[in-house]
Amino acid sequence: MNDKPVTKTLRYTCVLGLMFAASLTAFAINDPAAAADEYVPEFTSDKMLKLPGNNLWREWTFIGSLVTPNALNDGSAPFPEHHMIYVEPKTWEHYKQTGKFREGSVLAKELSRVLAPDGANENGSTDEVSGTGYFSGDFSGFEITIKSKALYPDEPGNWAYYTFGHQPQPYNSTAMKQPAAACNACHEGVAAEDFVFSQFYNVLQAAKPK
């Protein structure tokens, strides 16, 4: 019997199988949702938090933004940027189920300058196709906050705050934990829920179980 056609068929099937397996592997590596679900904060030996790689936070759940331009704050707003807030996937899923921020919760805040090219209005706004308003310019900073009783037993609400610089990318590769007085004071006095400004984020409010 001539087995050459069978051999060719087997070889062809094996090649297809390898190509299919490779495509699945590539999908798993490149799929943002798969990568986003795997985030675990990493620290250096001296307890500096490492910057998440590949702008990972932009794959997380975006819950809203704030903007406090200098022009509306006597020329010197404490944070004169757009604040874009992201919630890590496991934190988000737990919040939707319980309405609480779990042990290990992670939130990220990326900053963006107010767009003000030549010809910006006196109040810092610009005239764009959608109308006059405040639009995002260049990225200008990144921060992460983590809730962990195990890591931060003495911090208010067990939250710790890390700032990777107030500058355009690239951000700093590591960040040290900020003193509670530097970051937590306004959270403690004004934040509506567990040191989080949930009153400003209707996506967060809508996700909370009724």
C-alpha cells in the first residue's frame, strides 16, 4: 500500500494544529483583558512600588474624570489637570458585587494637562469643534493608591498613595509611599466613601448594588 498521501495529510494536519496553537498563544499574550486581570503590585527591595508595564492601567475600568484648571482657581489650582480614574479589574468586580473596596483594592489616576494652544481663551478654555470647553492635552503624571490592611495597618483606611511623577511620559519607574498627611487629609475630610471620592464618579455610583 502507498502511504504517502496519508503521511502528507498527517503533516498538513500537524502544521495546522501548530499554527492554531500559536495563534491562541499570541492572542493570550496580546489580549489586554487577559493581561489587565493579572495585575499584582510589585515592589523593590526598599519598598518602592514599580510602575505597571505597558500602560496597563488604561485597560482597566475607567470610572470618570475631573478637571480643575488654573484659570478657574486664581491661577494656582492644587491639581491643574484632568484627573482620569481607573479601577483594577478584580477591585471593580468585587465592588459591583458588594459595594465595598476589598483588601488589595487598586485605583489609578492619570493626569493630563488642560489643552491650551496659542489663542486659548482668558479663562483657559479653548474653542473646538464641539464648542468652548476644557480639553485634554499631554499626559502629565500618574499615581496609584492601594488598600491593604496587611501592608498598611497604620494608614487611614489602610490606603497608601504612590506618585510616579508629575511630568509627561515616561513616568518614574518606581514610587515611594507618600506620607498620609500629603495625600490622605483631603480624602479623609471630603471623600464620600472609604476615602474614595465616589460622589464625583457616577459610573462608580451606578455599579454599587442597591
